[in-house]
Amino acid sequence: MKSPAFLLYVRDIISSDTIERLHEEDPRGVAAYLYLLCKSWIQDPPATLPDDQKELRRMARLTPEEWARIWPIMSPKFVSDGNGRLYNERLHSTWERQQERRTSGRKGGKSKGGK
């Protein structure tokens, strides 16, 4: 089952140099970055994006001109997995921790349910 949500920490957004730079370049860049994070969350595999500039631009809801200005600012936040996918290290780590908790929770529930 895919996780429906991830935590978005206000302090992280407010203090992010990337968010600040995106806003200075074009305020739509902030929304584009958040769109990509959210889109990656629901992708398969989870917390990844296709390494395809046209598809990323479409997901970010930007024009080609906007994308050309904004992608260089946010691209360092998306790393290649070597298999045609990109991921945000922080978001991917969040997804992995959720999976670990889910697995641990199932194990705990099974042992309690068997008593």
C-alpha cells in the first residue's frame, strides 16, 4: 500500500535556501518544487521521478521558458538513481523510514494478535 502522506516541516520550507532562490527567480518555482516532491511521492517506485525533462516540466506545471530558468536552481535537489529515475534524498529517506515503521508495526501487531 502506498503511503498517502509525508510530513512537511514548516521550518524546513521557510529556512530553505533552495526555496528562497526559487522565489527570487520566479515565485512559481516554489510551487513547481512542491509539485515535484508531491508527484514523486505517488510514483512507482515511490519517492522517485522520471529522469525526463519534458515530463518533469509537465509535472511541475511550468512553461518551457519558466522551466529553463527554474530547473537549474532545483536540480541539485534531485539525484539520479542510475536507473532512469531521480529522487530527492530527504523525501526518499522519509519514505524508507515510513516503510520500516510499517514493517515493524506489522510484526508487533502479529505477535500481539497471536496471544
